[in-house]
Amino acid sequence: MNWRKTRALRKLPIISAILFLFTPPTWVGAHAGLESSNPGAESVLSVMPESISLTFSEALIALEGEKVNTIALSDPTGRDVPLSPSVVENTTLSTEIADLASNTFVPGEYKITYRVVSADGHPISGSISFTLKTEQIASATSDSTQAKSDVPSATKESAPSSPQNTSIILIATLLFLAIGGFFIIRKK
């Protein structure tokens, strides 16, 4: 090998190491995300649900005596709806609507706001909404919207980077370096 090829081949591991250091590993974006909710996001209900439950992609931290995981519900006018204390069961945070029988709920869009801390210690917050319609209007819609549903991508939760995208970037970088090294060696 001539002097230029040797020098170029010595730089290849250094360039590879630098690119590897600046490519985030796949676990960086692996924070918990909201997977499903009951009532479902953007659902239309004819009656107020008895409870609210949110299921996340990772286990939630539960500290006795501390409110690290919270759910709040606001009515169409922006006032808070009274809720029972939240309960954490592995990946699910749930609560019940307090005094359901004695309250009168106005039709309109209700907003569920949450803040949770996943097992990795990162806080996640966001909100989803559902619409409460009166009996006459809701009779035209299906009651199946009250079932548990997937959360649409329109939640106001910050979406972490996908591990798949990071893997693709890493593979493309390694492929680029391999092709570059091949051409450096072949060049005479």
C-alpha cells in the first residue's frame, strides 16, 4: 500500500468513532408514551363515564404519599371536575369521577390532562379530549365510542425520536463508511 492509502485507512476508524458518538443510541428516545385511554381520545359519549384510565407504554412510578402521577378533568367552561385520588397499577393510571350521580354535566368538549413519571424517571405530560353530547344528539352516534381506543397521534404529548429512525441512521452511516473504505483501498 502506498502512503496515502495507509493514511486514509488510519482516519477511517477515527471518523467512524466520531459519527458513532454523535448518533444517539436507540434507548435515548425510549420514554413512556400514552398507548390508550378510556374514554378514548376524541370519542363522543352520550353519558359521562364513571372512571378515566390511561395506559402507557412503560410502568409508572408510584411513591406512597407523593402525587407524582396525576389526572385532571376540565369541563367545556374550563372548570375542574372533581375526581377521586388517582391509582397506579403498573402501566395504567386511573381515577373515578367523584359524585357522579349528584353532578350535572354540560354537553361539550371535556379535556383530560395528565402528568406521569415513568419507571425511567422521566415526567410525561399531555392531554386528550372527548365530547359529551345530550341523549337526543348522541342517539345518532354509536355507543361503541365509549370503549377503550387507541390514542390518535394528535395528543399534545411530545413525541420522542423513534428507535427505528436512529437504527436506520446508524446503518446508513456504517454503510457509507464501508463503501468509502472500499474505494480508498481500490484507488491506485
